Amino acid sequence: MGDLKDIRSAARAAARRESRSRDHGLVNSVALPEPTTVLAETNWAVLEHAYGTAEDTPAQLVALLDADQGVRSRALDHLDHAVLHQCTLYSATAPAALYVAGILTDPRTAVPVGAAPRAVPGPLRAELLDWLDSAANEVTDEAEANSRHLGFPPEEYPPFVQIRDIRPAIFAAVSHCLNDPDPHVREASIAACIPLLDDPGLFSRRKDLVPLLRETLAVSERWQYRDRAIEALATWGEDTTELEVRREAFEVCDSERDNTRDWPTEPPPLTGSASDPPFWTRAGGMPPAP
């Protein structure tokens, strides 16, 4: 994976190596490159993240599995604030995503991260799933349509194409976490599957995720997950009438709850427009400056 073209080639090669297994009825048919291979065969010096060259990214990826909780937390911050800064895709995002997906089942990801408020509750594995979810959300059908509507063909932005191309490989890793013993990880894995299933080759897997959306995500304590489940089911043509009623009941309960957790249980106020351009288009064709 010496350059951007090689990243796409490696993802396609991985997609051809089929090894079938089942998790909650979801068939995993794509093998990922080994994490060590991603580190060694990617020319990080020619890739970029929000703050310039991605030469520092391999060390941060390795640090995700460090024994020290503070080191793990700082490495996760690097993913959040440099490699996927403000949900913007960079040339370093795709190889980093392949690495992150490759370590999901490593026992060292079942440990906590720092005490600071995090994106999702649960161990490091849940945070990594949420990060993959965020990256995949930038290449959904909706994101692509929005980009085209604004006059920015996404195929002209290589990081978009790279993430889009590796969705089957990422899905194979994410779906392995659907049986995780930690409930936060299970919810994060279901949520991360949603944007990945916009890949045309994965459409048939949607029907297998529907029960998990209804029975787990739609009844989550997190309003974000409940909304994601209902929205996905509606988009996929499923009846959400009963779930819409449940959501209204949850909103009443949430308004009466003492929200003192590290993670939000109420939606933030709206600060933008639904017509705002996605990812790189916000800066007229290049990633926004940090």
C-alpha cells in the first residue's frame, strides 16, 4: 500500500479472499489485511491527516493497544482529531480504518479508555466501532447525493473513494462484534453496520440486521441509537410505526431524567443546516484547515 492507488488495490484483493462465518445471521465474507501489514506496507509519509503528514499516525495506531490507559486515550484522540477531524476524510483515513477494523477483536480493545467524556460509553472497542461508524457515514448514499447536489462529485475526492471501496472489509470485522459480551460494544457494532450496508454488495445483509435494530438499538438508553435505528429501518422500507410511538415515550422519559453521565442522553441543539456540504466540500474541494 505504497500510495493511494495501492490502498484501493489492497482493499479489492481483501474482498476477493472469502471466508464465510455467521454472527446473528450476518455472513462475513471478506478478509482484512493483517494490522501489521497495514502498518508496514503503507507509505504514511505521503499521506495526510488534518495537521499535515501522517508520519505520526502508525505510532498512534500501535498505541491504541498500549498497556497504559493514558497512552490509549491519546491515541484515540489522534484518530478523532487528526485522522477524521470534524468528520473529514483524509488520505490517511482509509489505511487507519483498515488497521482499526483489524484490531477490533484483539483482547486489548476490551479495556477502558480515559476518564474524559467520550463519544460512546463502554470500552475502547466501542469507541473504535464508533470511529469506524463515523468514517463510513461520510460515504453513505445520502452523503454522496448531498455532495453531488452541491456540485462536488465524490469520485473526484480519493479519500471518499477509498473508504467506499473498503466497506465490505470493514463490515466483516464490525459484524464480528455483534456477539460481544459487552452491551455497549454490541450496540456500537449494530450502529456501525448501518452506514456500511449502503454498499451495493451488502444490501442483502440488511434483512439480517433488522431484528437487531428493532430489538436492541431501537430500545437503547441512548437517544442517538434509537433515532439511528428508526431512521435506518424507515430507509430500508420497514414499518416503524410502533417504534415511532416508543420514541415519543422515550423522549418524555429522557426529559425527566437526571442526565449526569459522561455521555449525552439528549440531542444537542441544532447549529447547522441539513444542506451544509459534507466532509471535504465544506472547503471548496479540499479538506478544511484544522
